[in-house]
Amino acid sequence: MIFVRKLLARVSLVGFAMFLLGCQSFGEQTAIPAIVAEPNEAAMTEIKGAIKQALNSDEIMFASEVFTERSILAIDKSAGRAIDKPDAMGRVMDMPYRFQLLKSGDSCLLQQLDTDKRWTLTKVKCKAEK
């Protein structure tokens, strides 16, 4: 009889733990690839600001249509160039920085793919990428 009680207590404890874990993972929203739904100056300024922050650089250039057709953006790493120190091969061979626009519920996120850091973009309206 004591054995049955201990067994039931353990099964109940395991079942309760599984219930809690199930509720926790169910509450999380999955982020899906997205594109900018309403491209405007405020949205592009916010995207550019997040990328500048991610790369710790003020010299970021990309097209004004960024993230309007694809959810991925690749930015080449550039070595500092000077007349007296040109690149030996004429180009940088490192993998580019990669960013992805994501939609999670009503929120729009920018994720740096090589670090998994994310920024919530409040001025950007996005929709699922097709």
C-alpha cells in the first residue's frame, strides 16, 4: 500500500512538471521570416539604426528597399582601406554579416543570424514572407 502511494506521488509529480513545461512552451510565439509591409522613412531609419548598433558602426550602406522582397540581408565585412594599405586580394574573403527580419505575433524583429541577437522594431510594420 505504501509502495502504491509513493508511486502515485511520483507519477503525479512528473505529470505536473510536464504540464508546466507544456504550458510554458505553448505560450511562446514562433517567429517567422518576414518582409516590410509598409516601407517608409521611419521604418528604414529604425532598421538602419538597429544594424548600426549590431555592427557598432556608423558606416552602413544598403538600398532603401531593404527587406521589402526578402527577409535576409547580407552585409559584406569591409577591411579599412587606405592608399598605403590596400586589400591584398582586392576583396574581403570573410563571410558577410547576415540579418533576418522576423514576425512574432504583431511584433517585427531584426535578428543578427551569426549571434542570434534580436531587436524589436516598433516603427516597422511587417508581414510573413511568401
